Amino acid sequence: MKTIAIIPARGGSKGVPGKNKMHLCGKPLISHTIECAIESARFLDIIVSSDDQEILDIADQYNSVSVHIRPSALAADDSDISDTIEAVTYGSQADSVMLLQPTAPLRRPSDIDNAINLLNCSPLANSLISVVRVSDTHPSRMYEIESTFLNPLFRNASVSSRRQELPSVYLRNGCIYLARLKAFLQHKSLFCYPILPYIMPEESHLNIDNTRDVLISEPLMRYWLQDH
């Protein structure tokens, strides 16, 4: 299956300004994702899409990476990433497109390989999303506030159940989004049903979007690099 990798990296961010080029374990955040994509050696092309010249300069340091200078209309806080993917893949002969978010850097080249192989061997599926199994943040332990009082989000769930008794549920970890290009162009979405899960270990869950994520990113990345 011929696959294009798109690494989206806007310069602006309200939660963590400049997060895609902040240094993590000695290199810019985006470099971890670029190098992982290169090492997998499964892509027709690896394309970094950004409106930020510093980020484009980082990408230009890698010979096997192309850059897409993202116009301001596609780089606003409320811009739909699908519009950027559509622009980048216009006229492509690829079979599938993989979105690799720099803010979710805890993935291995083998994860990329395995995800592509899984979708390729599953003709009934149109896309694949990486997930982690939820433990302490299980939905049965979540509440909403109604008239100043807590009410279970799921009314039929037992709030006193032990973790071992709870049904398995899964959360997107942001590492891998993969879709058949034909299905993506038809639906203009990476969430093209039927969707395959690519299950990753819980420690791969890091999506840098706020100050707390930044604070925990360095120790998590150090552990990931040592263990993998």
C-alpha cells in the first residue's frame, strides 16, 4: 500500500505557544516525529505542512522530507485539518494517507509499519486510529454537573465497580491516523467507517496541548526513548 505521511505543524497555538518547535529531550518536538517517519521507510513522501518558517527550516534539514507552505487560511485556530490534507494530497497516486501529529511523539517506526500493514490486510476497513486502553479515567467514573450536583455521565454504570470489573474502552492517543485516500476524499475526514483500532501501550499517551502536558512530556519521553 502506497502511503503519504503528513506532519501538520502550525506556528500558532493558544495552549502552548510555539509547541511544535519547543525542545524535548534535546531536539525540537517536531523532529521526533519526522525522524520516526523517516526510520519507518514506508512512505512515498513525508510532508511537513506549516505556516511557520522556523518549522519549515527544521524540516528542510532532512533530505527525505518535503515541505508544504500552509496558507494563512488553512492555519487558523479553527481551520479544519482535512482542508490541509486535501490540499497536500491533490493529484497524489497514493493509496492512503497517514497523519502524524508532532504533539503526540511517543510512537515507534514499527507502530507506523504495523498500522499500514493492518489496514492493508483489512479490505473492509477504510481507516485506522491509534488508541490506548483507558484505566483510571474510565467513562463510568465521569460526572456532569446538573443544578450544582454531580450526576454520573452514564446513569446505568456502577460507580463503585473495581477497575478490573469495568468494560474495556479506548481513547485516541493522537499518534496515528491512517485512511484510504479514496475514502478520505469522499468523506473529507480521517474518520472513515469502518475504523480499525491500533492499540498502543498506555504509556504512549502524551498529547501536548496545555501546560500540564509540557510538564510531564520530558520524563515520559526519556522513559520512552530508554525503553524503546
